[in-house]
Amino acid sequence: MVTAKEIMSKRTHAEALQTRQSILEAAKRVFADKGFVKSSLSDIAREAKVTRGAIYWHFQNKNEVLMSIINDQVERFKTKDTLIAAANPCEDNPLGKLKLWAQLFFYHHVEHNECAAIVNIFKNIMYSDDGNEIREQLMELMQNTKAMIASALQNAVAHRQLPANLDTELGASFLHSALTGMALNAHNELHTMPLNRLRPLVDLLFVQLPELTQDSPSIVGATLTRFNSMPDLVNPGAHSNTNHSALQATHLAVNPYD
């Protein structure tokens, strides 16, 4: 039999989780409106309609609030799991998994306002003269993501899906930077351009990847030539909603470098 104490304990825990979520949702709005650097815990408390003490019960400082927002988003969309799978040596099609991760990353950041808002917060922090501590934390987060992308690329090289002399570090930086910028710009352009017209942008990145070798002086000409010769990459009938099975079908060939 469940005791009254246990019921109260569960209720208290649920209320604490709800308060935490309310604080995070309020923080997203405050950061988006005022910018991270100019926002304060008092601003967040007013927006969430809680006391500063309630915020300190859950978070040590403003930096921890932002990192919790980011970590919760990663957990919610599960994109990190796909990237980890791409780096797994037991994965038969690591390049396909990496492309799936890129597509999910792109679609989530374009279709969901909260994802685009976080990218904007990133940008504001990076270009601000203040917030050195949080900037270092975000830089570490980005470096970790790029390291996972590099591992996935190395795995694809090992599976002969990419050239043996691919510059995986450069490729990881290229994919991460391009996807982040593309997603932010695409989100801002959705009112003038439907998402299905933006889909080939991700495919274009993977057309470019084989050109990023350690001894290749230029990729621009080769990239345009190869992309123009691959019309099947463009799917004008694609629906704007993310379709995981459809994304799975766009996986690259398993071992084109055999």
C-alpha cells in the first residue's frame, strides 16, 4: 500500500520538475529577447513567476541554465545518438548514418523555433565581448561535436565510403560550421522558401566531402560539377515535415571506394 508520505514525495518531485521546466522555458524567452549576456536570473525569475531562490534550488548560475537548455534539447531530439552510431566501428553504413544525423540536425533547427533560438543565442555569445566563461563552455561543446563528426568520418574512411586521404578534421569543421549556418539562415527564410527546396543543401555538403582531401588545393569546381551531375539528390516533392524513413532512404552507397 502506498503511504501518504510516498504520495507527497512523488507530488513534490513532480512539482519540482515542473518548476525546473518552467524556469528553462522562461530562460529561453528571456535569452532570445535580451540576449544571454544582458539577461539576469532576476529577469528569468520574473518571466517564470518564481523566486530567485527557486532558480538557485535547480541551477547554480545563468551559465548552468543555458547548458541545461542545450542538454535537454539534445536529449529530446536524440540526434546525438545517431552521430554516436555513425562513429561505431560495428556500423555497416557510417556515412549513411552521418548523413542522417546531418539531415535531422538541419530539419530540427529549421522546423523548431526553440532550436533556431538557441543557435541565435550561440551566435550572440560568440560575438560578444562579455561572457568568456560560457563562451569557453560552448566552444568545448562544439569541439566535442566536431570530434564525434571526425570519428564518424574516420569510420566511413575505414569502411571505404570516403577517400583514404580525406582530411577528417577539416571535414568535421566544414560539416559542423556549414550545417549550423545553413540551419539558421534556412529558418529565417522559411517564409519565402519552403523546406523541401532547402533539402538539397545537406546533400550538397556530402557531395563536397570527398573533395576535402589532404592534398586537394580546391574543391569548388569539382563540387559544382559533381553536384550538377546528380539530379537525383533533389527531391522537389519532399514534404516539409521530417520523415525519418524517407531520410533513411537517402543513405549513401555503402562502399563506393572499394
